[in-house]
Amino acid sequence: LYADNVRTRDAISARLVLFFQNELGLKEEKFYGLWGYTHVLQAGTNGSKSLAGLLAEAGRRVMTMPILFADSKMLIHRKYLPFMFRKKGEFQQTKLLNADGHVFRTDGFNDLGTLAAANQTTLFRLDAPDSPYRCSLKLVKMGGFTGTKMAPNDPKRHVTTDFFQYVFVVKNSPALTVW
């Protein structure tokens, strides 16, 4: 296995999963991973293909569950924050990266954010029979602090459940600490 013309982490990861499934006889096995929001959308964003989208294109059954945060602190390396929010120290705790936060804002998140239980992680099944996410495109688009937008590539997909079927909302969580 080699990454001859593969240029993205998503494409390399998809190749690895397909290799394990095909070459090691693991086609019937379930694979789990913890990936960021744009990697689990079952269509790419802003012109790039996602891991979940590439696996679906390869004919694999894909079910994705993004994790969105509300009023929670996260531990992040300072270089990944906009310069005006950086504090001293290599790592810092921040609430800026929540789905309803200052740096990113997920379209339609407030509906789920208010339903999620405080101090808990709540799992929402978006593809349930009466779910409003079966007929809307909420939670799929995200706007950035710098004016950047993340939007799905696939114009044929018109509802949230075309991109993911469940979502976790973590509310009022403390940040991890550096070991």
C-alpha cells in the first residue's frame, strides 16, 4: 500500500480502511474512529472529499455521528486559535470552539443545544421517523470567525440525514488536561 497520488488525510485514511477490509478479509467487520466534523460528513466540504464520503463512494455502509459542543471548554494548542484569542502557554482552555461559539457557528445548532441536557452528553437520532432533520439542511453548514464557510459539496443531497444520521451534543463539559 502506498499513497502515490493521494494528497489528503481523508483519502489516505479511506485507502487504509479499504485495504484492511479488502486485503485482510475484514469486509464484514465494523470500523470505528474519532474524526473531526468535516471528515464525517458523507459528502465533502468546500471542494474536498471527506473520509466518510470516500468510503460511501466505495460502496461501504457508512454511519456517522459528529460531536458538537455547547458551553464547554476545550483544550487546544494556542497556534490553532486566531491570534487575538491566544494567551500565554502552549495549551489553553477555551469555549471559543463550541458549535455556537465565537470561532465556529454551526447552522441550526441552537435547536439541539437547548434540548441537550446540561452537564451531559446527549445522543440525538436525526433519522427518526418524525425528525425535522429528515426534511431540512440544519447542522450541515458552518460559518467561521474569519468569514470562511464550510458547506457540503453535493447538491443532490438536500437534508441533514444525507450527511450524518446521529449527533452527540456535549454540554457544559470541562476541558481535558495535559498529562
